[in-house]
Amino acid sequence: PGFPRTLGQAKALDGICELDLVISLNIPFETLKDRLSARWVHPASGRVYNMDFNPPHVQGVDDLTGEPLVQREEDRPEAVAARLRKYKDAAKPVIELYKSRGILYSFSGTETNKIWPYVYTLLSSRIPPILPAEEH
């Protein structure tokens, strides 16, 4: 989840700056739940593994120490599902606020490398390129 996550945070942000572009990434609930639930950690070092994208060399053990990995309570599938539902409820009014202002751009998908080109194109069209000092 990004920022702002709640209407209160969005209103506080209004007091700091005026937004002219807000990006919302719409990723299916099941995809998010699966990705977050695939996270395991080595408690002593804090090293994080993802069983789909960055698995340990040997299942269930830390690459460097050989000690067992654990899944944090908040990363268990049922906890992740509850967190995602809570986030969706809190974020809905934030999304509606920015949509009503005409500054919300939404992108849907399941893979960063497929969504990013569209986000990059939008940002490139809205932010002028930074030119080297000698070209000014």
C-alpha cells in the first residue's frame, strides 16, 4: 500500500502540497494475498525471502546460516486477507476523492514489468525531462 492510505492522511497532505497526479495500482486481491503470504524471514538477521521470487537455496532455511525461516503472523494468509480488506475499506474514500478531482490515474495488472511501461508513459508525458546543465 502506498500513501495516503486514509482520508485523514489525504486531507493532511492537502495542507502540505497540491497534488496534480495520483496513481492507483489495481492488483487482484488473490495476487496480493499470494505474494504477501509467500514471505518468510530469518529472525536473527531480518533477511526476507519470497518463495515465488526470491526463495532460499534450501526450502525453509536461511542461505547464510542454515537456520530455520519463519513466517510472521501478519504474513499468514488469513492475516494478509484481513489486512487487505481493511486497507481496501480505508482507501476507497481516498480513491474517490482523487477521482472527483480528476487527478487519479489507475493501472491494473499482476506484473510490474507489464504495468510499468504504462505508468512511465504517463509520467513522461506529465513531467518535463531533466536536461544536462550545458543545455539550459
